[in-house]
Amino acid sequence: MGLRKFLIKRLIIAVALFFVILIFNFFIFRLPIFVLGMNPMSLYTTPQMDPLTIESLRILYGIPPADATWVDWFNHFIIYMQNMLTLEFGESFSTHAPVVDEIMARIPNTLYLMVTSTILAIALGIVVGVIAASRHGGKLDTALITISLSLNSFPVFWLGMMMLLFFAFYFPIFPLGHSTSWPPPTNPIIYFLDISWHMFLPVLTLTLAFFGGYMLLMRNMLVEVLTEDYILTAKAKGIPERQVLFNHGIRNAFLPLITVITISFGYVISGATLTETVFAWFGMGRLLFESLTRYDWPLSQAIFWLIAVSIIAANILADVLYGILDPRIKYS
């Protein structure tokens, strides 16, 4: 099967998966209603409110009545599917603002944080992985593996709180939280410096927490490649070891990382819920946490929809890139 047929097949599977996610997305946020019989209007109204006002709010937010039948829920599901497919996410239950506006206000901060930390974690992991593999079995290799495993096993929220404790409380070099100073600087250069200052500790936390996985994968792939026959042949021909490592070893060991790296960027849009909460970062992860705690299902399901689309797209892109970069791949 050629790349074009494989891509068509993957797109069909992706569309089917997308609809399954939409159905799951509908039921998961309404489970308390189905299982516990909870009336969601009780979270956003008070007993003192006029019944007509409550009914108007219920109709405005598209919430089925407390005595809704399966026909009412089916109609509600059809409207939900239409809205999801036409990007009509409605209004937030908690802020009464359009869901699209809530998300668009947070996405830039999440992209600043996640793209920067992901790139740094990947770069650091690859470099340290190459160093460890080149010293395979030695003390440096053991030390680097121990450090990476230790950092990778620390809870990210604990690591973030330690960063705040030492570098924002004991030694107040960086701010205790938030994305920018208040009010935000109007000068673009000062704004960039200000957000970089606020972003330093959360980026450092995420980089240290996640680089270990890339390091171990790169190290293991490179150790495996360095035992291949063509590597031994290159060494036997007298090619310098550094040239063998970079021209033959790293080049082939890097291919399996393509999938992991591409999918990692698919998760960028979801943010880092724990890290953003610890640092009070005005991003998507914190927005998701707030929407779940407030039972704000229009906002929650829109965020999950966005995450699902980005991850599905990243998986397709990873398959295509792997096939382009490695001509040995045979699609089936």
C-alpha cells in the first residue's frame, strides 16, 4: 500500500475516532445527571431566584429540564453534535462569556509555556541521551540515568512547589506566580521580558520533569544502533568514532523519536494542568481544571474536543513524517 492509500485509510479511522470521542465527550460530562439525578441548574441558580428566570437560563444554556425524557436527551444530543461540528461551543456556565473567547484568551499563554518547555526537554533529552550512550556502561552513563529517572519520577506539582519555595520565596528572584505583572506592560519588548520572567520557573519545572523520558529513549535507541553490523564495519574501516556516532548512529537512532516528538507537540494545546495551577499560570491547563471544578460542561467539552483534534492530527502527522524520513517503511 502506498503513502496516499495509507493516508486515506488513516483519515477514515481518524474521522471515526473523532465521532467516538464526541459521543464519549457528551456522556462523560452529563454522567452526574444520568447516574445521580443531579440538576445542573442548582449550581448556577439560588432558591430565591424567580422560576421564570431559572427557566429562561435553562433554555439559554440548552440544559434539558429536570424531568427530561429520553426524547429530550436525544434532541439535546443532536444539538450538541451540530454545535461541535460547526464550532458553536456556546457560553460558559460560570463566566457567561462565549467559550471560544475563554479558550482564545488562554491559548497564547499555554503555547508560550508548552512549546518552550517541550523544545527544551527534547533538546536536553537528546543531548544527554547521546552523551550517556557514548559512555555506555560507564559511571557517567549510570549517573545520567539515575538523574533522569529521579527527575522523571518526581511529581510535577511537588517539583513546581520546590521551585517556588527556593527561587521565589527564600530567594525572591522570580515571581510567585501569574503569567504577567499587573497591569501588563504595554511596550512589546518589556511585555516579552516580563512574560519570560514569569515563565522561567514553570518552564524549568516542565523541562526537568519531562526531559528524562526523551533522554532514556534516545540513549536506548542509540545503544541499540551502535551494536549493528554496519556500525562495527564503519569502525573496522578506521572511520573516527565521533564521525561514526554522528553520521551513522544518531541519524538512525533519531528516527523512532520522530513519533514521540510529534505526538508530544499534539499535547501542547492541552497545557499542563498541575503546573499551571501551582504557578497560577493563565493557560489552558488551569482553565480545564477550573471548568471541571465548576461543572462547566460547555467549556470542558470544548477543551476536550480541542485536545482530541490536536492529538489525532499529531498521530497522523507522525505516521506521515516517519514514512517520508525512513523509505524502508512499508505501509499496509
